[in-house]
Amino acid sequence: MAIAAQLEAWADKTATTALYVQIRGETIAAIDRPLAGSGWYGIDGQAHIGTIEEGALGLPFEPTADDRMRQDVASVQKSVISVMVGIALDRGVLQFDDLVIDHLGAGWTRAGDDHEKAITIRHLLSMTSGLDNGLQSEGTPGEQWQYGLGPAWHILKPLLVRASGQSLDELTEEWLLGPLDMGETSWIARPGMEYLDGTPFEALFTSARDLNHFGQMVLDDGASLEGQAVISPAVLSQLLQPSQDHNRAYGLLWWLNGQRPHLAPLASEPTDDVLYPLAPPDMVAASGAMGQMCQVIPSRKTVIVRLGGPLPGVFDPGGAAVIRDFWSVFGDSASLLGAN
């Protein structure tokens, strides 16, 4: 079976609404399976058409006018924010080792003064702040890795706003969306998740087409398709290196294949193996709940983007099950991996 047909078959059986694969600048697949209308994925992975229920937690989606999908891509946005913090470093707006309190002032956590005063931007980027999902202390900054679902890493967004003097929408448009022609991307309020002051978290609402542009920028060492420098290669490289030794498979809000040991998002003990043994070891990934993904493989000049729901019957808050299934099917495919 030709690789395009294999990708179509995989999309059909995995609740995939969009699958884009680009190798060496050539589009191998641009598969769109739009749902019947606007709606939301519940925490159980079920797709619901209509307005999200009051107080419910979910990932909104909507079909576009040309029969594609836009969707809240969950924790894929972590890697987008990582790049924006990197751009802020390039522009002299901040340094990774700045104390967060120097930008936001006191009282941004519930952890107490001593803990709060010790947290740097790098701690937030590397998931080593020592804060739990309620912004309370659960360890000393830098001494453990704990995947954050709550506001700790989200604080990077108001921090960027405060440090730059621009709104999040303005920054994102100027630094990313405009240069990368990501015209289908915006920030929306995420239902059911809030900062300490009750303000909803921002969710990245985007399309596979736009995420493909973002992944291509990473593949091209920080340059847009027109060759414009979006982020410097030196700073981008810092984002894509192991950020600490507690979980070497985690960079600065990026997942890194080929590193061991690794800790899965909700795991308590490390696994002495790489994240995805069937995927290329140099793959870096922006990954989100239910299998949202933007994977970049430099050795193969490949970008893979997938949107949709979880595997049928699988609870997959971190998205790893979909990614493992993808590579179990395509890990030995020379055509998919761009081999000559």
C-alpha cells in the first residue's frame, strides 16, 4: 500500500481530524476529516457538537469554511510559548534565569515568600518550579521534575505581557503568526481552567496547516519560509536540549526523543528507555492531550502534525497513546521517514 493510502487508513481508524506530513518540503499527506460542526472534546475524549456545558472542561473545535479543522491543541501550546519566550530572550526582553517575581511582583503563587522568590523563568520552562497545580509548594525549585497541568507554566504568558508591555495577542501576531503565515491561529479562553484570579487560561486555537508552518520553522533553525529569522538558532537549540537530569526527555517545554531515562506526564517513576523507541531519536515534539502533536525530525527533514480525538476507548490525557500508535504503524516506513 502506498504511504499516502496508509496514512489515510490510519487517520480513519484513530479519530484523526487532520494529519499533515511534510518531508523535505514536499507534502506527503494533507488529510482533513472535519467534524459535523463546532463543539468540544470532553475530558473523556468524546466529541460533542454544540456549546460546551457550563463549568465543563473541554477542548473546543470548529470546522473551517473550506472543510478543515481548528482546535484547542492542549499542551501543544507549551512549545509555542517556549518559542515565544526564546524570542523574548533574543529581543532582550528577559533572560531565562530571571526571577519570576522580578517581572510579576510578589504574590503570584501560594507557595510562601521564600519559595516564590527562588523561582526563575527557567524553572517554569523546565517543569522544575516545585509548585503543584494549585501553585502551592511541593518541593525545592530545581530539585524535581513534575509535569504541570495547572497555572505554573501558564504564568509565562502574563510574564511575557508584563515584560514586553504588549498584549499576548499583539506579541503572538508580531513574533509568530505574521512571520509564519499562521492566519488560522488565535488565543481563546479555555473552559474550566483558570488562573488564581479566576481568569480563564488561554488556549491555542489553531489548524494543522498553521502548526505545519510552525514545525517547519523549527526544522529550518528558526527561519520562516521566506528566510526571515523568527528565533535565533542558538536560542532555539537551548529549547531543544535536556533541561535537567530528572527527566532528560524534556527540554524547555518541548519533548525530546532519544533521551533516557524519561518520565511520562503523570508517571511517578522514570523509565530507562526513550519516549518512542520506534521514532527517530532526534525527533522533538509539541504534544497535547488526546494526541495533538507537532513532531519535527531534523535528520529526515520531516514535520508531522496531527489533530483529533484519542484512540477509541483509550484515556489519553498526555497524548502519548496516539503517538505510540502512529509510530507502531509507520516506524519502519522508509517512505514516511524520508529515506532515500
